[in-house]
Amino acid sequence: MAKHITTEDFDQEVTHSDKLVMIDFFAEWCGPCKMLAPAIDALSSEYEDKVKIFKCDVDNEPELAGQFGVQSIPTIVFLKDGELVDKVVGFQSKEALADKLNKLM
């Protein structure tokens, strides 16, 4: 299951990570976000040794969402060495996200 990230632990978990990081920006009330959740959790298990996968509730962490220009949800960002390397907006299939992860690793 993907860990929830907050502004407080962002620096430690993301900025200084030596792994690729994926963050799913979502909200509890968002239908497409709920549809995406099982895929995010499955990828978190499948890639746990290779990629850090997090979820970020935009209602609880508006500052973090703003840092990445999140205007629509779900938005998924990919970071290497704390820097944004890719971003996708809207529902994505598990396969599409796995392909993206494999290309960015």
C-alpha cells in the first residue's frame, strides 16, 4: 500500500531519495482517484525495492500540490533526485503507469 506523504516528510522522503519517486495527488471525493487507487497500491508493492510511491491528499496538503502545479486530479508526478522528470494528469491504467516507471528508472 502506498504511503501518504506530507509537507513535513517530503524533504526526507523525496528530495534526498536515491530512487525514482512517484506521487499520486488525489482527493477522497474524486471518482477517478478512487478508480486509480488499487493500481497505485499494486504498483507500490510490485516496485517497492525500485521506486518510492506515495499518495498525497490535495485537501490536506495544498502547499505540496501547489508546488507541483496540481490543478486537476488525479495528477501523478515522477521525480529523480528531487527534480520533476514527468507528470501525467487524469486516470491512467496500471499498465501505462508501469510502462512510465520502467522508462524512467
